[in-house]
Amino acid sequence: MVRPLEGIRVLDLTIVVAGPVGTGLLGDLGAEVIKVENTVQRQIIGAAPPRRAPGEAPPPMTQAQRAAGFHDLNRSKLGITLNLNLPLARDAFKKLAAKSDVVIDNFSPRVLRNFGLEYDDLVKVKPDIIAVSMPAFGKTGPFRDRTSFGPGIDALSGLSHLTGYPDSTPLKPGNYYCDYNAGVLAATAIMAALFRRRRTGRGQFIEVAMRDGLTQLIGESLIDYALNHRVQQRSANRDPYRAPHDVYRCAGEDSWLAVSVWNDAEWEALCRTMGREDLIADPRFSTILVRKRNESEVDAAVSAWAAHQEHQEAARKLQAAGVRAAPVMTTREIAHDPQFQHRNAFQAVDVEGQAIRLQRPGWLAERANTQISRAPKFSEHTVAVLRDIAGLDDREIRELAAIGGIVLPEVSEVKA
Amino acid sequence: MALEGVSVLDLSEGIAGGYCTKVLAGLGAEVIKIERPGSGDVLRHTPPFKDDLPNPETSALHLHLSMGKKSITLDVGSPSGRSLFLRMLEGADILVESGGPKAMSRAGLGYDTLRDAHPRLILTSITYFGTSGPYADYVMDELTAYSMGGYTYLTGLPDREPIKAGGSQAHYQGGLHAAAGTLAALNLRDLTGEGDHIDTSIVEAICFAHAAMSAYLNTDLVFKRVGARLLSEAPRAMYPSTILACKDGFIHAHYAPADPALLGVLTETPRLGDPDLWDTPRAHADEIDELLSAWLAQFDKYEAVRRAQELRHPFTEVLDPSDLFEDAQFQARGFFRDLEHPVAGLVPHLGPPLQMSETEWRVARAPTLGEHNREVYIEKLGLSVDELSALAAARVV
């Protein structure tokens, strides 16, 4: 079966989280993604080496022992090494670029400028290349050379300001939110550029400034400020127009139920499910306006009921009555959940005989489905890629290895 | 524009569908919002509004999410509305809908039916759980979707109740994944000539965006919320990555990957340069917070970040919406664009989420309800003025 990005080659210089998420998605869709790493192995997220005494070399890890984050972020890619500080390695990179459709990085802008590998340099070897850069703030402006990571951009985009309790510091939304958003956005833009190139024969440069992408997701708060000069504030789970609208502690350790009531009919259904028909006619709760005014009493009633409920069972009962409710799911609960299983949200890839399970993106299709393949070992495909794609001969590959331009995983691959 | 010539019919309502087609419109597709006569998309009726006066043209969500789209009104459920809709489908590449798992098939427009008549059509459905499965018919919203996707459990302080993020992040991610899937289908159609059904789940999309699933699936590790810190509490996990108070607000503090012990130099605090502390930084998180906070108390947020960035510490300011409009980087890049809206007046809008050198992102105001009825019905479908008036009188448009 033909896959959506079949025949597309992506040269991937990205590091940490945002870029690898985007290129992993392109790989899931059938692109040949070549992850280019430096010859010194980075301590990437989720791949911290085991503890060691000062001065002692880290013990070698088998591929299957690597942290889950390693397999996730490097999924569906080939892996090569190139030390781009060396002119010979940069030459090899350009030879690869000449045979590629997309080159992508998420360094701060000065890095590729210093290497001479910016878009203007790449079009000389591949006129229709699509070059993608994912800086934190953009290639222009006073912050362009600042360094920053996803959680810091959550803060700088306004999202942290809106996330938290009314009496707490701003907080961050869960984990790496900014990165995942930028990664999926970049993959989307690349697919649009490929679609366009097929019609015009022209490539282009795409800049996905991570903050610009994240700010979209609180756009309504910004427009509220633009229209009304109102600065929205943190409100935990409260909603200005709905009550109850919160999470309620259930039986069991750190176990919670989310309940959201939009109208009087739903309130009535909630009361019946809780066995509190007495509250239906209670004038303190009969309309949304008074429920909102008496929200702490509303919450007390729901809390008293929830405290004796198992959260998944409580959510099922409320859903059966037509009330918006959900268990606050842990990752363990999600992994065993029948809905996620029904949709095959998690797929296994084989790593040295061990099944590593990873999550696919949020859609199923008749044809344009994602299919995850395993992460590469460090420098696993260096020789094959340089020989078969860049067209280097064995002597050139040996020379690159001798000057530290690449790491040879298995020296025997290159004939002496 | 990148998607020039791509025609999108948008039956969706709400934030997820709105963001999906906002991305498609930004990339250059022609997006025609098909709205209920009289009332239109629920986005138009969702607060806040300009001056807090309910008005279907001035809701913040509508002004933001409907940017660059066209609006027509049509009662697709009526017989004549249905036949107009079917005529419009002839020239459409993509149909986006969010009516619920059974809405399309109930209307006789399920994917199998559509495919038979329009084999190149891409149908993009956006629901909470996808169109099938045990929870497909659950009633949901932002709070419950964010919770189902595992994100609520990961957000908030460890000793307090878990919380949702600000805004409607589950819906936005659902919309983004729907756009990504649609683009995948559009590329595949170039290779095969065949359309597709992109069956998007909002809950799966938000679940995809927290990186905590693979940790459980492969190591049985269940992460939980830890405030503004990174999830891993392993003693050797890097630190700081958190939000701390400064003189006039808050900053996000982050370790310098190349040399975290430089924090001692930045803060002129010898203990923060101690190698022993940096061997197990996460185990010393509280101590680092305390020492760093003492330094931060001297500076306002911009000055603290300026000093940190000078030593290549990736600190950032915590900004609120009013700060963003004053932000030097946004101003230098012209991020906010003043657009004149016939009802809302001159309103600064958000610029593009990304920039493409050859194919500009479309930045244009949201349409008024039915603004493009004449253009679509008369100029495109060839109806006469009288026919359009008759349809309007019958409340079909």
C-alpha cells in the first residue's frame, strides 16, 4: 500500500523534543527520515546515562535498555553521525542534501549560519529543497539568538500565565506541550510545501517559530485583551459560565472525577445519579446563574458523593445519564483503556526482540494512516547512507572516520 | 499560497474544527464555512464578546478562529439545502465536519456514500473519541477531554487537585491533528488519486502531546503533576526547569545544558556552582529554588532574563496577554496585525503561526454570517438573484 510521504527524504538535524516529534510524524507517514547526530552522543531527553563515579565511563547500554523517550522521539528514522564542525563532513552533508527533499533543524539561527548550511546555501546544491527551521522566537528580532526550551516558551506565550490556581504561581501545562505543538505544526507545513512543490517545482524556506505557533492556542485570550483590555487570570478548573465544572476526589489514592454541567437538564441528571433529587428543586441551584453564585455549595454536594465512588465507574454512571464526566486518567489507565485499545492508539515496534510500545498521532484513516518503525542505534546507518545516498566511496568514508567526522558503528562494514 | 486551489467545505462548529480549518485557510486553501441560517457557528455565541455585549460577529473565538475563511448560510437538513450542498461537494477537495460520530451517516452522507459519488474527496471528521468504540457517544467538553487524554493528571501542584491548562488545549490539538491528517491525505491523493476519511480524536490528540505514555508503556512509570517542574523526579534528572517569582512577576528558569554549574556565576552564589549539587540536581530542587529565588528577588522579570541569557541560561519571562502586545520581539516581527472588521472595528489579530518564504500565510479577518452567500451561490453555483432570494425567504440560506 502506498504511504502518504513515500519517496520523500528528510534530512533531520533537530534535537531535544519539538523537531524530533515533527520528523517522527513524517517518518510515521512513510518519509525516509535521516537523523543526523553529532559524533559525540548527546544526552538527549529521556536518555540520561546510569549513575557513575566521577571520571568513570558510562557503561554501554543495549538499545532495548534505552529510555522510553529515546525510542519515542527517534521513531521511524534512520540514524547517522556527522561532525559538522569539519569541512569534509559538511561536504558530505551537502551531498546528502542534494538528494533530499526536506532539511530541518531547530538550532538557534546562528548555528547553521556558522556552518554555511542555511537555505541560501542548500538551494545551490538542491534548487527545490524545502528547508525548515524551528527557532524558539524566529530568525529575526531582538530575541532571535536567545536560547530557550519548550517549557520556557509556554511561559513566554501567555499559556503559563493562564494555567494554575488563582492563588498559585503560573504553572505549565503537563509536559512538553509547546514542543509537541510545534512538531505537529512543522510536519503539517512541510506537507503543505510538498503539495505545493509538486505543482510548481519550487521549494522554499519555512520558519516555525515555536512561540508564534503556541500563542495561537490562547488566541481568544489575546483578542479578549485587544477588544476589552481584560487580562484573563488563572482559574484552576473553574469556568465562568458553568457549574459544577471541576474535578472531584474519589475513593482511591489521588483519584479524581471531572464533571462539567452545561445546563439545567444535565444538573437534574447529575442530581438523580447522585441520589440527591432534593437538590433539583432547591432554589440555590435551579439555574446556572444561581449555581455559579453558590458554586462552593454545588461543589460540596458533588464532592460528598464522589468521595465514595470509584472514578471510572462514576464517570460511566454519569455518562449513561447524559452528564459530561470523565475520570482523570493516569497513563496506566489510558494504556489499559478499551477505547484507546479499540482504536489501536498504541503500536509495538520490535527492538532486539523486545516490543517497544509507542503512540500514534490522533487520527485513523482509510488510507493515510501512520505506521511506526523503530528508532536507529547510534550511527547505525552512517555507512549505508553515505555510500548509497551521498555516493561516497569506502576511502572517503574511512577518511571521514579517521578525522572524527563520523562514528563507525561496525568498522567491518567498510572494506579495508 | 501553499494550498492554492484547494477547496474546503467546512461544516464544523467549535474550536477543534475551527482551528483545523484556520490552519488550512492560513496555508491558502479556500475555506467556506457552512453555517446555520440565523445563528451560525456556536463559536459566534461563545463569550467573551467585544464590550461584553453578545453579538455573533464579535466573539473573540470567532474573530480568532474564523480568520481567512468565507461564510455562507445553509440549512443542509432541508431538501433544497441538501441539494445545494451536494452540488458544492462536486468541486470540493476536503469536507470537514464535527457533528458527532453518527451525524454524517444519519444524514445519508457517511464516508462510504460520499466516496462512491466523490472518490477524490477527503472527509475529515473531528470527534472526541473517533467515530467508533465504546466511548464514541460520550458527551464531552474541554475539561473532560483534557482529563481523558491524561493531561489533567499531569497538570497542577502535587498536593492539590489536578487542573486543566488555560484555554481549550485539547480542542486545539484535536484541530491541529485533523489538519495534519488532512495534509497527509492530500499528499497521498497526489500519488493514488483516491480520497480518504481522516477520523480524528480530540482525546487522542491531546494524549499524544504529553510524552508520558511511552514512559508507562515501556517502563511502567506513571508520571504525575509536579507544578512547573519537569515530570521526572529521578535524582539525576536535570534542574532547574520551573517557574519562580522575581521582583515584579515570574520567570521560567531553565538550566544551561552546556554547563549548569554556571548558575553559581550568574547568581554569585557559590553553592549553585557546587559540583556535588549538579551530580543530582533534581534531588536538590527545593534548595536550588530557594537560592535562585533570593537572587531573582532583586530584579524585575526582563532584567533577570536579560542577565541570565547573557550567560546563555535559557531563562524566559512569564508573560500575560497585556505583556504580549508590548513584547519587543513580537513588535520587531510585526506579529500582531491590525485588521478592520465591519462590526468589531479595528482589532489587532494574531499573525501567522509559521512563515513560508514562497507561499505566504493568509492573514485576513473573520467573515460576517453569510457574507459570501452572493459570491458562492450566484457567482460559483450560478443561481439567479431571484433563486437566492427565494431560498432566503424559505430560510434555507
